[in-house]
Amino acid sequence: MIYILHFVIILLLGLAPSKSGATDIIADASRYTIQVLTLTEYGFGREARGTTRGAGFLIDRERGWIMTNAHVVKKSPSRVRISFRNHPYITAEKIYIDNHLDLAILQVDAQRIPTEAIAAQLNCSTNPNPGTAVIAYGHPWGLIYTATRGIISGSKTLDGSEHLQTDAAVNPGNSGGPLIDAASGRVVGINSSGLRDSTGLNFAVPIPFACTIKDLLTAGRQPAPPIIPAQLAVTRGNQEVVIADIMAPWNTWLRIGDRITAIDGNTNVRNQSAILDQLRGKQSISIRVRRGPETLEFTLSVPTVLDQVERLGVAFSGLLIGPPAERERPQDQMIIHQVETASEGEQASVFEGDVVLAVNGIRTRSLEDLLRALEGLEGKDVELVIRRTRRTSELYQYEYLIRSVEVDRVLQIDQRRTR
């Protein structure tokens, strides 16, 4: 019995990092983790106007690059400031936003990075195995520079995006901070979210996907995920990725029901995140599929990507109007993204989500159309033709309405400035 107890103690000591090791890892994390403060005046999509706080971590000291979540710094135009521990806030610029991974890369003036700050070491090779001990670091509920510990529970695919699942506590304020391997001290994930009213169900962006983006940016190439002309389905148990729908030009070669088995010879095609990871930065790919008993291989062009940092809109009379925030939706629709309380737009019963089809009889398929229709009309009433989606019984139907709004100052909004 004594020998068994002695063996168990040795085993536990071998699996767990030493106390000094864990202390050193957390001390290092406090040198590369930062606080993020984001001010959003004009919210696109479902993003709200207001101030948010989160975390991030330095990944390239020479370039001044910081990694965080897209939802921390917002996909909408916003003012972002960051601070290293015991240092004042400085301005940061968004240089990359990824809607699929919920990832953002910021840049600060490298000369303003404190001398004691270090760049985080990233585990770019593979995802950690289930059971790996990890540390979530950040500022939960405003408790700055706080560490929580847990394990990797596994990898999960949610809405086509792959996440690391962990029982390490991830609370508001942890978002964007590092998820750290408790043995090696390397960052394995970016803390992103937890399920509401749950215990131990928290998620992080896998670092290998983030490393692909970092490497492409370093090489001066565009890493944004393309909008591929296909819809992908995953079989039960995430065993295979199947073509669920196919559009031009890929429909010349691929068929509904094709099983994707490899891209450029790489068989890591377990979900949409893995597939997009292999498409980033490429103009063409070789794709291998299984169609019934046959194995087929085709060379396909990769669609041109869209800049996800640039977010454009027009604001007037309490309304924010612009193309859809979701890249997959047609960009020739002008959507009402925001209606301010007690504004002319709210009084006219214009709702968020309405589509502006025309202004004073001028069709509005672009921001240029919208600006042209509003030119010289400040202080005057304009007539908006809007389309609203309503649910009737089990059906979604369009309703077409006319709304009159008095125009105040017209502002053109973009990611970097308001003018």
C-alpha cells in the first residue's frame, strides 16, 4: 500500500508543473498581456454602441502587433486603446479583422511598448490534446491580470468555426486574452467566450489558425478568408465535410454530395475553419473529393477576398445605413444597422434590419447612391422606400413601407475616421 501511494505521488508530481514553473508562466503572461478599451459610436450588424473592455497579448514586439478577439475591438468603426501592466493607455490601430475566427490583430507604436514587455510564445503546430492543463489569463469582471486554471476538454465546431473547449473560467474581461499551456508556457488559444448559465463550458480560438494569419501578414499577403462558392455540411460526429450546395464557378467541377478529402494534398479538412485555413492567401487550390466509388481531383480558383477592416456607412437623423455586416450577404443592399433613441429615425418608425431600397425615388444599391440621393437635403424631409422582413405564421414575408424622415447632418462613416 505504501509503495502504491508513493507511485501515485510521483505520477502526480510528474504530470503537474512545479509551483515555481506555474509562477514563472503567469509572471511572463503579465508582461505580454494587455488591457483593451474600445469605444464604439456607430454599431454595425448586431454590435451595440458603447464602451467595451477586454484583453489581448503582444505577438510581435518589433512590429507592435497585438492579438485579440474581433468582438473585443469590434468589427464596427471604433476607437481602440490598450495598456500594458502599470502603464498608461495608448492608441492602437486595427490592421486585421477576421469575422470567421473572431480574431483581430492590432498595431501600436513599437517605441511605446514598455521595455519589460515581451512577446508571447505561440504553439503554432497543433491543438493541445484533451486533458492538457491550461491557464486562462486576462481581466475577468474588471479584476485585472487574473489567472484561472483548467484543462482542454476537446475541440468543438460551432456554426462552422472550430474552437478549443476548456473548463478554465472565461468571463467578461477574459475575451482576447491568452489561453496558455500550463507546462510549456506557450499560448494555445485566444479566450473568446463561455456559454451563459453554464459551468466549465468555455471556448478559445485555436492558435494554429491564428498563426496562419500572422505569417501571411508578416509576408505582406492578405489572409482574409474568401467567400467560397459552396455551402459545407459536416456528417454526424464530424467525420467528413460534404458539399451541401455549390455555385459558379466551382459548380463546373464539384457536385452536391462530394466528400472533400484533401486540399493541396493536406487531408486536414475536418471543418470549415480547417478548409479556410488552407485557402487563405492562395489564388488557386487542388481539391480532392470522393464521389461515390470515385476519387477525383480538380484545380479551382480561390475567390478574391474582401477587406474585413474597412466598414463603411452613412449616418443621418439617428440612422446608420450601410452594406450588410455579414460578408456572405449581397453587398448591394443598404441596411439600417442602428436607430438611435429619441431620433428622427426612431420617430419615423424605421427599424434596425430594414433595407433602404430608395431615397426620394433614387434607387440605393450602394453608399454612393445613398450619398447622391441625400446631397443638398439637410434640413429637408426625404421619403424612404424600405423593405421589412416579417414572420407570419411559419413564413417569412417582405413588407414594403414608405417612411418620411427629416435629414440633419449627413456623416460618412468608415473604420478609421468619421467625416
